[in-house]
Amino acid sequence: MRAGNHLAIVCLFCGAAFAAFVSGSLEQRIGNLICFGLMPAVGFYAGGHLLGQLLVFGIELCDMIMASCFRYAVRLANELLSWADTRVPSWLSARTKPSQWIDTRRPFRSQAADTIRVP
């Protein structure tokens, strides 16, 4: 049973107790039962049913959104990998060998040493 059903049953019992223990004519007691028992019970039952269906719809909608986002992420990763597969080998072949990266013709000097003149 859902929470709406439980609340409907509680409302029916409370309305019946209110109608039984409050003094008044038969018409007033029936009115109290309808106002304090039957109408809230129908509202809780209908609201619980409606919210339950809305929750099921929301779960299905979230599943569809999650699946489409996952498909998009996979497609994006595939495109990124295919782009890297075409670019990286040509980039690596255009680079010089690691032994040519080091300039051994002159020792290291900073730019600050070039701008400071000693008198």
C-alpha cells in the first residue's frame, strides 16, 4: 500500500471518531463524517495515486535523459580519440629528436644577466 492509501484510511477513522464522539443531530454527524473523513480520504487517495504516477513518469524521463547523455559522451569520446589518432602521429613526426632539443653551443644564460651591466 502507498502512503496516500494509509492517510486515506487514517482520515476515515478520524472522521468516523469525530462524528461519533461530537454531539449533534444525525445530519450534523453525517456532515462531519463527510467533511472530516470522506473528503480528505478521497483527496489523499487521489493525490497519492497522481503523485505515484508522476514519480513513475519522472523516473522514466530521467532514465531516457541519462541514456542520451551517456550516448553523447561516448560519441564525444570517440570523436576525440579519432581526432587525436589523426593529429598526434603527424605532430610527433614533425618534432625533432630529443637529442636536438638541447642546445650545446653555449652555456645557459638568463635574460636577466643580459640586461644587467656591470660597471
